[in-house]
Amino acid sequence: MKKKIFITVAIDSPAAAGAGTQSKLIAKHYNLFYLDTGKIYRYIGLLRLKNKKSFSFNFIKTKINKLKIHKLNNKNLLSDDVAVSASIIAKQKQVRNIVHQFQQSCAYNPPKKYFGSVLDGRDITSVQLRKAMFKFFITASLETRAKRRFKEYKDLNKEISYLEVLKSIKKRDKLDRTRKYGPLKKTRDSILINTTKLSKKACFKKIKAIMDRKLKN
Ligand code: C5P
């Protein structure tokens, strides 16, 4: 009898490059559990903005230990202020260590109905899932990413200009790429997918072809 394989997909990308969209498509197609790891940092980023006095590593630890996945769907996590707050706290090693456990358990012990997991973030290919079966680095030009994020904010009725979005993404890119712990980088064993000129469908077709080729062997 053929042994059932456990599929792990690791994806890294700068903000608004389309990694979330592709991760969801991959998860749906291959029946994998999807974790948007940025949402965990956003969750902590929001805690920081709302609990200025009690905010500490112990406070974060307690909150993450009892974090339920559905809490990551909170619409308040989608604002630009929360995103910036997330990238500020994400620089700290202690915070990254706390988040690490949560990510590992989602990646390797997803609910039984799934055939594996897909995680996207900044340090997934380089730190979290170094031995993942598939590794992708998804990117797009700064302007394309800012336009996409601006449209998402408009759809959510957020008051923010295109220029503010562009500046904020640029700031986060710098913070995420230059920090000491878990910086955003393309690992040598990750496959580069540039979504600047690709539709969502064309991008997924490319990823699916790569995955199917390996899964058939
Ligand atoms: O992916 P998203 O833009 O929602 O992530 C918000 C912030 O969380 C990022 O700018 C980054 O600073 C942080 N993050 C991280 N490591 C991850 C995922 C997100 O440091 N694996």
C-alpha cells in the first residue's frame, strides 16, 4: 500500500505580494491547513496598541498560549497601524520564539482532515519550515504591491491614501529585511515567483505545475 505523504509548503514574501492568495489556493487544492503567520504578529501588534501598560513578554506568552485560530480572522488585524505595530514587535527574538511554538504545532499537527500544511510569512523558508517539501518566495514590484494593498483598504472602507500605503509598505520592507532575527530573504532552495505581471490564476498554475511534478514522482 502506498504511504500517505504529509505535504508541507513554506512561503515567504514581502507585504502584499500575493502570498496569502496563493497560499489559500494551494491549501484548497491540496487539502492543506493554512496558517497566515503574519496574522499572529498582527495579533500581538494589536495587543501592543491596546494594552500599553500591561504589554510584556509574559503578557504575550499568556495570550499566545491560549490563542485560538479563529481569533486571527478579526477584521481589526487588517489595518495599516496594526501592520506597522506588528513589524515593530516582530524584530524581537523573544517574541519570535513565543510565536515559533504556535507555528510548529499548526504546521506539523494540523486537524486530522488535512493532508499537510501551508504557512506563509517572512521567515518560514529560512527558520520555521526549513525542511518543507516545497519552498516558494513570492514577490512583486513595490508599486504593484502598494496598488493592491490600497485597493484592499478601499474595499474595507479604510481612510488611507495611496501614498501613505506606499510609504508604509516601504518602511515595513526595510524593517523586515534588515532585522537581526528572522529577516525576510529568499533562501537558495526557494523557487522565485514574481506576481507583478501574472494574474492570480496564472500564478497558481505555475505553482501547481511545480508541485504536481514533484508529487507524481
Ligand atoms: O504578512 P503580514 O504583512 O500580515 O505581516 C505583518 C508583519 O508581521 C510583517 O511586516 C512582519 O514584520 C511580521 N511577520 C514576521 N514573520 C512572519 C510573518 C509576519 O516577522 N513569519
